[in-house]
Amino acid sequence: MNVRTRGLTGVRGGLAAALAAVCTVAAATPAVAASAPAPVRGATSATAAAPRFLKPADLPPHPSSAWTAGPVVSGQPDPLPPCVGAALPSTTVHRDYWTDVDAGAQQLTVVERDERRAKEFVELLRRDLADCAAELMEQDPEVTATGRDYGTVDVEEGAFVRGLATSWSWGGNDVSLFAVGRDGRTVTVVRWAQLGGFQDAPVAAFRTTTRKAVDGLY
């Protein structure tokens, strides 16, 4: 893969800035049908199909707004998402989702050359997510961050879910849920975020979203 560095980008503002970017950029994008990414170079006929992405209805329901999805886009998202962004290769394919209010989501998928590399990528993401809260606070003294492990999801080759709540000395706070799952040599990451704290995170519904994301890749 082309990118395997670690470290957080855009720490100041953290998840709030990333969420604002997702909502702002996505809201400016017309709601069009997602175009499928090109087949993987060198894939056999059995694996040539491009991985599928979540539908808006697959995301945790929002109490006051429907979800809207943007197109499927090849390449790293800009800005990179917190915690997992530094590990994403240039071959990433992603899709943004947004509501009319304060919630946003993103799915990022990487097809590796083989299952060994896919397993290694999953473990890299696991470490980055586990270390994210501590690294955020180390890099910005105005941030207080707490991570939570929400366990595994039994789907395909496995998935896990983590949460991250952040607050700033000036009063802002937000919460994110991350899922990482693998089907063969394909790894997908789902991120959900909104203003608030852990008490506002729809963990059970997000675990259902995780299952749909991984099970629906192929």
C-alpha cells in the first residue's frame, strides 16, 4: 500500500472540524446515485466485483433528519478522518453521508493485494483507534478525549467497534463511533459522528450498521 504512516492530522478542532467538513462538503454535493468504483486491477472473475457501500437507510436512524449519501469517490478523503486517516492509502474508496442537522458519517474501503496485508491493515487501524484519545490530548492540551471499546461484531472475517468522545476547554464536545471489518482482502471502515457525548451515541444501531457494511461488501 502507498500510505502506512501514523499520526493525527488536524488535531486542533479534532472531530468537530472533521464532522463540520463532512457535513459542509457533502451538503454542497447534489444527491446523485453513487457510481461504482472500477474493478480491482489483477482481480479474478470471482473477485472482480467492486465492493458495495452502505445505503443511507443502513445508518443509525436520526430522530429529526433523514440521511443522505454522496457519490462513491476514489482516493483519500479531504480532510482525512481523525484516528484512522493517517493509515489510509491512496487506493481508498469512500462515501460521505450527512443529515440536515449535526450528524455525519463516512465509509472508507480498501482492497488489499492479499489477505495477509488486509489482516495487517486491520491491526494497524486497531492500534491507531486504541491510541487515538491519548494522542489527541498529547498534541493539544485544550482537548480532553476518552476512548471506549464496544467489542466485536461476528460478521465475515470479523469486525470491531470503538467510540471516542472529545471536549475542548472552550466548551465544544462531540462523539464518534468507528467500525473496522474485513471480508477476505477487503477492509472497510465506518465512522459516525455528531455533537454530544457517549450518552448520545447509538451503539446498538451502529453495531447493526457495522454488520450491514461488512456483510454487504460483496
